[in-house]
Amino acid sequence: MSQPNPSRVAITAEAGELIAKLVDRNGPVMFHQSGGCCDGSSPMCYPWVTSSPVTATFCSPR
């Protein structure tokens, strides 16, 4: 039996609307949340940059 393809991230409808506005205004974006204890431990939104080591390793544009 095939397994369902789980979502990597769940968002509310309101969050989806906000993300759509961000993309409309700024182009593709990426979200990053560090596992660290200080700087970067909150989710952050960045413009999509293909040359970033983070995007090249872990992300795909949405």
C-alpha cells in the first residue's frame, strides 16, 4: 500500500493569504528556523536567493 505524501509544513488559511501577499510583492520567499538558542531561533522570512547555502541545500521555491 502506498504511503500518503505528508506536508512538510502546515499553515492556516490566514497564513497562506499572508504568504501569497509577500510573494506577490517580493517574488519567491523562503522561511528558515534555526535550531539554535538565540539568534535565528524564531522563524524568519527571506527573499529567495539561489546562491544561499541554505536554499541550495534544503529548499525548493514556492
